[in-house]
Amino acid sequence: MRVGICLLTLTPGEMGGTETYARELLRGLARVGEHDYRVFGIAEVEVQGRICQVRVIELPHGAEPLLGAVPLEEMDWHISPVDKRLVPNPKSPEKPLLPLV
């Protein structure tokens, strides 16, 4: 099975976490070499009471699981590099704030 990742909508320097997530995902997949991956579909992920739906793939034995920037953005979590932990969006600390575009 081949995994296809569409990068057509990414504009370098303008996509923030989505660009970083795609770049790190590709680096991670390249690091482990050629493998077959099974795609399991959509799973619901909960992080400290905030929920989102994500696509799940099987990783090779021993690979470290990764929760990327896109799900964290959907759940409105920010990463505090100083404290090395997730912090809620200060504009909406009680629940995710989803902008309507």
C-alpha cells in the first residue's frame, strides 16, 4: 500500500502547524524506510477532555506514535515550549474555539 499526501494546498511559511505536521510526517516516514502501512480510517481522540477525529495508520513495530499539529489545532491546544506541555488557547480556556471561515 502506498500512502499519498496532498501538499497542493500548503503555502510555505503561511500554513503554520499544517506545514510543520506534513514536513515532520514525511521525515518520519522516510526515517523508518520502506514499509507497508495499513490505514484504519477515522478514530476519535480525546486529550484532556477535548475531542477530535483523526485518520489512523499502523506504524512499524517499535515506531513512536505521533499526534500531529492538525489534531492539536482542531482541539485548540497550544504547546508551551518553556513548560513542555499542552496549554489551552487563552482566548477560550474552557472549550475549543473554532473559527468560522
